Amino acid sequence: MTDTINAGITHGLYTEGEPIADTKAPAGPIAQMWTTRRFEAALVNPANRRKLDVIIVGTGLAGGSAAATLGEAGYNVKSFCFQDSPRRAHSIAAQGGINAAKNYKEDGDSVYRLFYDTVKGGDYRSRETNVYRLAEVSANIIDQCVAQGVPFARDYGGLLDNRSFGGVQVSRTFYARGQTGQQLLIGAYQALERQVAAGTVTTYTRHEMLEVVVVDGRARGIIVRDLVTGEIETHLADAVVLASGGYGNVFFLSTNAMGSNVTASWRAHRKGAYMANPCYTQIHPTCIPVSGEHQSKLTLMSESLRNDGRIWVPKNREDCDKDPRDIPEEDRDYYLERIYPSYGNLVPRDIASRQAKNVCDEGRGVGPKVGDFRRGVYLDFADAIERLGQEAVSEKYGNLFDMYARITGEDPYKVPMRIYPAVHYVMGGLWVDYDLQSSIPGLFVAGEANFSDHGANRLGASALMQGLADGYFVLPNTIRDYLAKAPFEPVTADHPEVVAARQSVQSRTERLLAINGERSVDSFHRELGQVMWEYCGMERSEEGLLKAIDLIRGLREEFWRNVRVLGAADTLNQSLERAGRVADFLELGELMCIDALHRRESCGGHFRVESQTEDGEALRHDDEYAYVAAWESTGGDGFGELGTPVLHKEDLVYEAIQLKQRSYK
């Protein structure tokens, strides 16, 4: 046990519990596991499906596709989202593409290579059984979406086109210009609406889940708030699926939609669902840089731009103020191409982000100063425009170039884009087994809300792949094994556990409105984000993380004493909505820092300054940390008091892949 783990326990930050394991993955060769599991999973006959109710929280690619598929299978599905339409789920913002092992380019791709690239890209901190299944079903996703009419890009002959993304040396990414997420979500949405028309799915828009109902150890429903009327509602079912996305907005500034939050997952965590690897967050290297302290949102520029754009900074600090077009080629540092010649600008996201930070820390950042620091590097398309022509570049990336021009007022066809890393995605999430079931029986978790597929770093174009794999192909085949045990004991709204769950929501709402302090909700969120970015962002240290934990605890105490939430509970109240979400972020932020503190190694997006090679690369310690860190909540009062979390370790066993240090040079 390392000094840092001892330090964490000595400070009373956590205790260690019993180890856990995934017991659902069948024995045998990894290539046969999914076929075996689908056969072994119990069936529910069509007549019985009509008697079973399933609640799905979230309508993005994972939740929308799951609701459509389970509805078509004949289950009674209730679908919840806090947006005014399922089509406004954050999946719509995904730009670059979706991976699949089709090998249309005949460049050596295969299911195994996609599996290997994903495990390696995640720095060997993912569960290999889940990742292989993801690679295996990837090809089915493309067939499904083409059948739905998703307008993937095609080559001159009409065949589906592919491009490359970071961390791979093949072209396996299917795309719809820079709007892939939007087109895929429209496909899932129309499948969902078909089931709404058929009467198997009922949608509840503008409803936010605020509590999970657990009866006799099983998830049996949720408590939601109607965001228009303020009414607290109880909805009961035989199983609950969370597909509510990630928690990147804990950093305040991120590429996530403003409404994206952790509340659904965190309420489940407080009820007994383990939170796995919460410190694994992805910093995306190609985002429009922060322009000032007024911002509340950052904008992603698709990783696909790194196919043709070249990333560079001036070699000399004194050139940082110059017009980039006036800097001669010999005075430019194409640092990714220099350091990683095999992959060049298409290294994985964590590596590209850290190197961008490094050159800016050296004083070679570009763009206007924010404070006393230039946060930006150039993404230059001059060579691509000269090689392909502006029309060809526009055909590939036109909407992205237009978006950049509208936001920055600069023409990327004439002047290099300026980009800088920003929080984009989280690899951590609720712990699930091979069946996507959490540590609470009957509570399943799909998409970004679970931890299962990406380890410590997600490869580009894999989020859409996981969301649709989980929703269309995995969950419908695994949840039936659980539902085959039904019917369960009937539960009504007056059951003591249901009443207690509803009362906890009402008490929390009343408490937030009664504080009547002096600080706005957003001021607390912004301060939390600054702490998280500074001490639990791209670079982490023991000293910084201990300081962050103290700062977050102080901020959380002040929040519950001094926040001002305007309005009333029985009406539309966005201030109240934000207050509940920020209260959960203030708890999650502490657990993220504890998780980062206990893991004294660098892996993927988790970079500890104490664990790096001589040339500054991430250094893993497989002998000590080759495990999933699954955290159990020990309660607390629900008003800022957390209790001491318990760490459960799931050992990561690699049989199909050999563990080794990553190299992209």
C-alpha cells in the first residue's frame, strides 16, 4: 500500500471494503462470450412482456434507442427527460463520427483491432470482456442506422465513407459531415416515436429524476419533479434504466450542454449504487479556447479536424503575438508530429491535451491573454486546402468552420483555428456488471452514465458507438434475464420506502428554498469548477488534491448556509433546478478528488505529477492499480454531509491482451 493510500486513510477520507467482481460474464473464449450470454439469459415470452414496466431516464442515444427497442419488444416503457423534447438530449451535439469494425477501407481493421485499440487507448484500465462485446456489435450499429436512413457520408461511388480518429492507424469512423450525433439521434428518435404511436412507450418531457425508489433491495421506481408545474410525482416499475449521461459540468466550464448534470446517477449512488472511477475525466484537445471570465460554456471542435489540420505553436515566445501567417515554416513547432511521428496529430485525446498544456505552460501559447496566460495552439488547414482545395475541405468540415467563424469572428479558411483542451466526457460512472446492472438489483445503467467501456481515456468516435450498442443491442438482451424473474411483489405509492423517497425530495426542496442566503447558485458552481480544474483537471498532485478536498468541503458548507434560491416550489423554477444539481456536484467533486488522490499513478486522463516518465509521459503502476475503484456511499444527512466513502476494488484481468505501457511514438 502506497504512502498516498495511507495518507488518504490517515486523513479519514475513505475506508476500504470487500473486493467485488463481475459475475455475469460467461467463461470461455472472449470471442464467444456475448453469444453465450445471449443464449444463457432467460427469456420473457411476448404475453408476459406486456405485463412488465420499465422506466428509462434519459433520451440520448443510449436511452432513446433502449426505449425504442424495449418498446418494440412489447414491454411497457416510461421514458423521462428534463428537456422539452427527446431530440434535445446532449447526444445531438456529437460531431465527428461513430466507430465500427467494418474494414471497408481494407486497411487491416477487425473486431479484435477495434477491441485492442479501445483497451490500449483507455490505458489498460477497462474491463476487457465489455470492450470486446462493444467492438463485436459495432458493425450491427451501422447496419441498423443505415436501415433507419441515417445519412452517413459516402464516397464518389456511393459507398459508405470512413475517416480516422485519434489513437488508431486505420479508418473506421463513419460520419455525417460534422453532425453525426444529430443524425444518429434523429434515427433513434424516430424509432422511439414509432413506439410512442404504437402505445408501448410513454414519454415524460420536462421531468427531472430526483430520487430512485428501492424496495426490498430492488430498484422499483423513481421520484421526479415536473419542471413546468413543480409537482412531485411517483413512478413505479419492475426495472429502472439510467441513461442520463455524464457529469463533466462539475467543472462548470465544459463542452456539455448547460443542463447536463449528475443528479440521476448521484441519487442512485446515495441509495447504494457504486460509483466507479469518478476521477477519470476526458479533456478534449480541440475546443475553442476560453475568452474571458464571463463564459459559462465551451464549444467543441470535432476531433475529425485533426485528420487534415496540423497543430503547431511558434518555436519562439516572441512570435506568439504575430499573425500566424507571418510566421515562417522553420519557426513553427508541429509538436505532435515531432514527438509522436507514428501517429502525429492523431494521438489519443489525453496525450494531445497534455502536450497542448505543456507548450502553453512554456509560454508558447497563442491568442489573447486571459488573465496573464495565453491558452491556445493553432490548428492549421493551409496544407489541406492547398492539397485538396477549399471546396473539398468545406465538404468535409464546412459546418464546423462556419461555427468557428460565428463564435470567434475569424475565418478558418484564411487564418489557423485556435484551440485548447476543455472538459468533454467522463469515463467514470456508475459501476455495472456484464449485464449493465448496477450494484442495486433492477437498476441498469447505459451509455456515458456507466463506467464500463473506456477505461481511463475514451478514443474519439467511441461514445456514440457505446450509446447505441448499449441501447439497441446489449441492454435488451440482458435486462430480460432480470425481468424473467418477475412478477415481483406489487409496490404501491403508499409503500413506506416509496413514501420515504418522496419525502426526502420534498424536504430537500423545502430546505433549498428556505436558506435565503446571499450568494447565487451559479457563483458556487463557478467556484467549484475553478477548484476542480486547478487541482483535479489535466494535472493532479497529492498536495493539490488534499487542498481541493478542503476547499470543496468549505464551499459545500457555505452553500447549504448561504445560497439564495429564488421563486417557489410549485411552479417553473430554474433557480431551484440548478440548485439541486449544483448541490450534487459539490458532493461528487469531493469523491472525484478522493478517487484521484488514492490512485497514485498516471493513466489516460488521470495524470499524477508524482508518476511520470523522464520525458513527461504517463506512468502506470499495474502491480498496484490494475483495478476498478468502485465507491460505496455511507449515507450522510442529504444536506451536504457525505459520510466516509468505502472503496471496493474489482481486479482487472487481461487474458486476450497483454498489459504494457502505451506508446504512440
